[in-house]
Amino acid sequence: MKNNKLKAVEGNKNSNNSEKKERLQKVIANAGFCSRRKAELLITAGQVKVNDQVITALGSKVSLTDIIKINNKILQFNNYLYLVFYKPVNCLTTLKDPKNRPTIMPYFSKIKTRIYPVGRLDFDTSGLLLMTNDGDFSNQILHPKYKINKVYQVTCQGLLTKIQIQQLTAGVKIEENIVTAPAKITIIGVNQKQAVTIINLTIHQGYKNQVKKMLLAVGSKVLELKRIAIGNLTLKDLKPGDYRFLTTEEKSSLLNLTKK
């Protein structure tokens, strides 16, 4: 009996060899069907076909002319979506929570295409969050080598001294082997009575709880945290829970930052 399970897509011998090919799991994820990890599970379980041949190898590559089926249903490619979202506090930046805690997803109930967050904001952190179904876009924005600036408005415990500001500006040790890159600090306000300082902190890295750890490293503490900008994007005209679609110019401007 002829075995129709292939370990890799060899492609049509008559096809153009210069045609761009991508890993199968990446194509499935970029189509908005599921996450890349879920796509890998579908492939290894034998639930994915390319040109009516079952594919089980994760190294398989496909082109845009190939017909992909998942459980015998043709994969439909969605138009890519790019959103700016003003995340409120007290919700998780995740699609689903096993503990049934509130997530960001109910805010997108009117959007029928599967979208996901570009990076994360903590449960108690508000502010600008990008949402998309374009995996390549997400990877470019998140990759540390591109050094896209992110601005956080931070309400800090105590009246920050010049030395503390200098330490934050120069970079501080937040973990055993991690020293943050130089940051930009702008003092927004000081409340002598409540003993708090409000600053805008500009960084390009994205370590887990980085801003909170930076303030702890200089003897302060984050009382309130909001991301107010990513690159050229801001929260202008948005209220917590609101979102809007990126303009073509805004998307291009963001991607241009990855080329510098």
C-alpha cells in the first residue's frame, strides 16, 4: 500500500524554485487559525495535509500556492489585523486563563478573526498593547535586536533622588546576570505630601517585570504603572478598554524602526 505520509514537502518539481517558502506551522499560525505551538501539535498528530498529502514533520515548508488542509478543511487565509489597545488594569494579557481570571479577550468580542497580544502587560499594569494576527509583525516588534523604545509612566514610592535617577539612567542590575541598558528618565511630577514621584521611563528591553525590578534595584517601588507609547504609537484618544486599528502609515513607521 502506498504510504501518503510525508516527512517533508518536496514541492512540485515544475514549480518555480525561487518561490518563497515558509515553515508549515508558521503559515498556519499566520493565517490566524491557531498558535504556532498548537499548529505543531496538529502537524505531528497527522491532522494537516499539504496538497492532499499528510505532513508530520515540523521542518516541512510550503509556499502560497500549496493547498493546506486541517482535518480535511482547507485553511483560509485571513487579512492581517493590527490594533492599538488601551489595556485596563486587573486583566491578564492572555487569550484564555485556566483559573478563569479576567483576560483582555472580552474587549475584542466583535472581532471574529483570531488575534493575540504582541508581548504582555502585567495584571496590574495598564496602557498600550498591540494586538495582531500577523506573526512576522509580532516577532519584529518584540525582537530585542531592534531596540524599539517603550515609554512607561511610573508612579514611584518615595521622592527619587538625583543618585537614583542617575542609576536608572545608567542601567541597573535586576537579576544575577542581567543589567539593564541605559534608560531615559523624565520627571513628570513630585508629591511631597504623599511622598511619590511620577516619571516617564523609556526603555527598549522587555525583561519580565523589568520596570518594577528597576525601581526596586534603586530602593523604590512601583505604585502604578502604565505604558504610554511604543515607538511612534501613543494612547491618544483612547480610554481604558478601547482599541483602534493601526493606519498603514503607523504600521510602516513601526516597521521602519526595525530597519535602523
